[in-house]
Amino acid sequence: MADAALFRELCNLLPGRVRADEPMKKHTSWRIGGPSDIFVDPASREDLRLVVSYARHWEVPLTVIGRGSNLLVTESGIRGIVVKIGRGLSRITVDRNTITAEAGADLSGVAARALSAGLGGFEFTAGIPGSVGGAVIMNAGANGSSIGDLVTEVLLLRYEGEFRRIEKEELDFGYRSSALQRELAIVVEVNFACRYRDKDLIREDMERYISRRRLTQPLNYPSAGSVFKNPPGDSAGRLIELAGLKGVKVGDAQISTVHANFIVNLGSATAGDVLALIDRARQTVHSRFGVELKLEVKIIGNE
């Protein structure tokens, strides 16, 4: 149960932005997850700073999510406060060849603005679900490119309550990783350096990437994209398929028949169903090929 006094205070300060016992399945692309004690959808940076301040003052856990496209929440849900960085922090601006986007902006929206401005660089994101903040934290990538290639500066809100700007050199981008994964801070805004390019060429690349995604990924069912990181020099999907696990089900969760590195929700899958398939894939691939698969998705919640 949510702390009643904290919940009332936040409701008074942020009317219409705070809910108790919010089902997290409404906020994850897998459509799975139990309730959060207190759920906050801030409308501004100051709202966000206020929530961070209250979480620190009341000494309650703080969990920050974006679109939940890389997230598995357990059935027991999340204690403390969950903050969703969404529409209230989704502004996108363009200044010459620089795009500035708040963390809640959809990648698709940033790609559309880049196309409209004749700025290349975001073509590879076409069709990728998720928001700017999550994409930068995990250095999301596809089609041979990664979001970190474009980042020049990030504005953070530290859990101590201070805003701080970090230059690219401090972000330590790697394959599906960045220094932001180790920071007790929230991504608020990101600057991206793009290059001028013919709009027709940008559009052609985006359409090609979207067509490829439709052919090679199971877009008809809820999923969280790639479950595992690709091992060096190999493909997690290839190994899982070679292990004979394509199409295997636990409950209403299934290792996709289209792409073996996707686990899809056929309708009423639970986090337990998905975790059982994750464990089976890991164990089978390790026993068959000696490769340890590492998770790309993030698992949160109380067991």
C-alpha cells in the first residue's frame, strides 16, 4: 500500500498527476506488471525535481521509467514512487544541425523532426519504440548505429536535487551501455549533433529500415524488443534458434517464431512466464554452446 500521508501531499502538490496502486502493465510494452505504490506523471522539470525531493525526504524508493519498452515488471509490482518521464517532458527543438529533445520525447518524434529539418543521423531509429531518455541510458542501436553516436551533451537531475550537464566524453558509451547506468540521476534533456542531408535520402533509409523491421520482428504481439544482448561476434537470436527454442511457450509467453531473441505476450502472460523462458534460453544456450547470454531488458519489482 502507498504511504497515505506522502500520497496525499503529492496529490495536493501535483493535482491530477499522482495515482495510487497503478497497474504497471499499462506502462510497459510487454503489457505485464503489478501495481506501483505511488505513480507520478510530472508535467515539468520542476514537478520532477519536487518528486525527487519528496522521495529523498521520505526515504522511499524511487523508480524512473520512460515508455517501458525495455522493461519487465514483476507481478508484485514496485514499492515507493514510480515516476514516468512522458508527455510533460517531451519537447523537441531544432537549432541549425542540433536537435535538443527532452527525455520523454518519443524516438519516432525526434526522427520525424530530423527528417522535416533535413538532418541526417536518426534514420536508424525508424520504427524503434521508446523514449529519448531510455534510449540514451542504454545506448540503443540498430542497423549498425547507436544513439550515443549523436549525443553531445546530457542534462541530468541528480537524486540530490541538482541539475547537471554532462559532456559526451563523460558518458562512456559502449554496446548497450553508458555511464548513465551507474548514475543516481535522471536524464532530463539531450543534445544531438546531426548532419545536413537530402530529405528524400533520409526518407528512403527510414522506409527501408521500417520494412526490414516488419519482416524480421514480431510486431503483432506485445514484446520488449531484444531480450538478450548479442554476444561478441554472434547473435543471441541465432543461438536461441539453434538451441531449438524458437516457438517454445510458458503460459502465455512465447519465444517468438519470427525472431528468437524476442519473447512475446500472446495475451495474458505473466512476468513469471517470461522469466521462465529467459532462464530456459540462458541455460540451454550455455549448455549447448558455452555462451552466457546477458540481459538487454531490465527487470524491476518486488519478488
